Amino acid sequence: MIHYLISCMNKLKEWENLTADFPELSFDYLGINEAGSFINFFTIVKADGKNESEILHFINEFFEKLQNFKKDLALNRILNPNGVICFVFEAGSSYWFKKKIIEASKISHGIKTNRIVMPWVIDVVKRKVYPHENPVSVLPPVWIFHNPWWGLGISPGEDQLNAFIHNYDQWKESGDISIPPNPLPESPHYQNLVELKNKTKELISQARTHKAFIGFKSCTKPGSWVYEELDTLLFNFRLTELRRKLGKISDEEGQIQVNQINDGFLTIIEEVDEVDCWFRDA
């Protein structure tokens, strides 16, 4: 299962394998995903034969590594980078041991070192993923979704990993890894600036703001002013949708905020130039 999961992760284009960059860590896999506004880390550890203290050592080691992780991203000062450490039990594990593991999340609320590490378990015998227990923090309350939702939550999510596991037996027989569809929304394919602007405006007019953001951002060059402005607007949009879903603001208040975000987005669309963009070949 370990080799299979690593092969699956290596085939996900939004993930970069960093395992070789950190030989001092005893992880079977360490990856990073910076495709969205959030930074997601994902590790895989073979857990058979390990006791509770050894499991906690891995969690603490990963947490310490994330606290020391430096990245020049504006949102890194706003949003906690999510780190999932996934313990794989090839021979299965007891219910109580799994429960102890998934309850052992660690979080730091420091302004410069805010980090979250959430332990997950894969029981190969049961062919099931056991994600972390929520909330990961009581004061202040912090909940992390088990699956990507409007760019929030964990990637790869519980559904994606369960889809991997569902294909495991087929892979053992054929050796062919067929990656299930990624739950994250795909970016629209644009070939020039005129098409990018027109299609994005059309999506906004259809109240499909999130897809408009994803497609537009996929065509902008990282580090450009457009990319940075979009990151800020996209974060505000996702936060507004989350607050509306949780009942923190009314639908009417949420729509007013979304309209303001769309106005800012439309301004960017008018000001963007070819030099700020790149387009894939047809």
C-alpha cells in the first residue's frame, strides 16, 4: 500500500514530492501543494509495529518541521498551513489505537509560526481512511474540513484517499495506477487574453465566481501583481462563502460582500496585460 499511495501522489500534478529534500525525516513520503491560497503538506508513514510514543514522536517531528518552514507568501501570515501525517497500518490496527492517533492533532496560534498538524490513519485491512477529529482547537475553535471545499479543508481529502484505496486491489493485479478524479475543481483552458477576459466575465455574470477565479489565476504568472491581487480576492471570497455556510453572516450580507469582490475582480480583468499571463498550447 505504501508504494501504491506514493505513486498515486506523484501522479497528482498539483503536488510536489519533497521527500528527498528532508533525508533527516523518517517519512516514507512528504509532499507540498501550493496550488491554491492554502499551503497543504501531506506525509505518509508506515506504522505497523509502532507504539503510541513512537507515533507521537512522528507527529511532534512533523509539527516542529512545519513551525520552522519559511515561505514568502502573504497568506502564510494569515492562514495556517495544513499538515496531514497519514499513518498506514498494512496489518490493521485496533479501534482504540486509531482513535488515540486521530485525536492527537497539534496546533500553534502564533502569528509567525501558526501551524496545524492533523494525524490520519489508513487501515489497509478495512480499506478505510480515518481522518482527524474536529475541532483541532477548542480555544479558539478551529475546524478543518476532511475534504476540499471552496479551497478550504484538506487536500488530498478523505474522499480522494478512499478512492485511491478503492483502486488498490485493481492495481495489485495489473500494476496500472488509474487516478480517480480529483475533487478539486479543474481550471478552464484558455488560449489567449481576449478569451480569458470574455469567458471570465461570462462566468462572473452566471454567479460562478469560484470557477472564474480558478481559471483566471491558472493563466497568470506567479509573482505578478495580478497573481497577488487574485490571491487576496480569492481568499476573501472563500472566507465569505464559509462564513455564510456556517451562518456567521446572512445570505444578503454574503451576497453584498461577493458583489464587492466581483467588482474588484472585474477591475483586475480590465487592467491585466499579456505580460502578466501565460497560455497553454491548444
